[in-house]
Amino acid sequence: MTAIEGPVIAMSSMVAHGTVGLRAIMPAMQARQRELIIVPTALLPWHPGRGAGTLVPTDKDAFRGLLDDLASHNRFDPPTVAVLSGWLAHEDQVEALAGFVETLKARWPETLYLCDPVIGDAKGAYRPKSVIDAMTKRLLPLADIATPNRYELELLTGRKLPDNNALLEAGCALGLPRLVITSAFGLMAGTIGNLLIANGCAHLTENRIVPDAPHGPGDLFSALFLARLLEGQSDAKALSAATASVFEMLARSRKAGHDELALASEQACLVRPMAMVTDRSLALSANA
């Protein structure tokens, strides 16, 4: 795709401390010199994996009002070019977001929507079934890009996906223009991959597994992948570069002894990553 100028609207959780949700998306977009408009879906003290804390979802009327204001605002020049959604608090937010995306696409048909369905991990679902069902019904059909991890793809499709062939088959069945399955299976020992399905092709980018990696790589990847697509990079190039940036960020953060992404001190790897990753094309089976 050709380079597109204009702001991105991102909506996800906002933590007081940590580097997940909007706290990962914001520095990624800034590093790529992309204007960003944010809509918090909830306020939390930290990532829930760190322990119990107060969760303050954005009031449903306030959330809808913010989106209505942004949809009716005519001062964006150039107009909004993409929407990125992550963690959503409840199904009312899902419905409001769907209406917002529909409004923007009706006004500017070229607007991209990236849906990062933040609903689960290896331990299972951490969002209510009502939210998962609403995402499947309302958001995925609107998405130009989706970036579930492999466990989230299982939740969205209701299928166990034990290998990359199963991921490819389930991913193709969703019928999205672009799908990146994060935490796909690496083909080399000790690796993990991001698996892209787009334009009838599949690409896998692998990197070494970083033990005890901090939270937030999925949010960071989604933002970087979208930003690079908007810069005009090919799907495969954006996949490789975004994967390299996230891998390097994880490795540098752990080497420095951080238990959060070192986004303040390691901005360089978001701009020009030096980490080595392995790119390969995969064959799509007739059933995929």
C-alpha cells in the first residue's frame, strides 16, 4: 500500500503504572512519527497479571459520547486514517466502537480498522463471554486487520489449534483482509513467531523466545505493524520489522533487569531495529 498521512485513533486500557494498552501504543506511534488520538476504555493501577487492583471502566455513556464527538469533528486534516482497538471493558463499548468504525468508513472508505482482540492467553479467557461474542459478531466483520494471539484465535473460533497448519486453516476461515496470529509456533527450536495471512499468502517471522518477557508485546506489535503499513511498507516488510522491534525491546528490557518494557530508554529499536529475525513464506493448503 502507499503511504497515508493522518492521525490514528487508538482505544484500549490505560494503566497508571506499566507498559500495556495505551501505555505501549502511544510510544510506538510517537516513535513512528504518527499523530495519535486516544480514547481510554478503562483505568487500572497496573496490568492485572501483577495482582488485584481497582478497575475503573470508562462509563458507557461517556465512552459513546467521546466517540460521537470524534466522529462528528471535522477539524482533522488530513482525516483519521486508522482505528486501533485493544482491551474493551464490556459489550456496550464493543457496540459503540462498531458504530464509530462504521461511521468513519462511511465518510472515509479508505479508513483502516485494526482489531486486537485482547481477550485471553495461555491460561484461558480473561474477558467475559459476552465481550468475546460481541467482538466476534460486531468487530471482526469490520476489521481490515486483526492481531489475535493463538489462544485468542482459539477463543474466537471455538477450536483447538495445536500447530501452524491449524492456525492457518482457522485464520483463513475468518476471511479477513489481513490477519496476524501472534505467538504462533516457531519452526526452529526455542523460537516463537508471528504468522501473517494476507492476499492469499502466508508469512511467518520467527524470533528467539525471551524468558520471563514483560507484559505488553501484543499491544506494541499491533501499533508498530499498523504504523508501518500506513508508511507504505508491504505486509511482509511491516511484519518483519515490527516483530524485530518487539523482540529487541523484550530482549533489551530483560537484559537491563526490567519487568516492564523499557519504552523510555530503548526507543531506538522502535525506529530502526537491529535484532535478527527469520522470515519465511508458508504454503496455504487447499482447505485453508
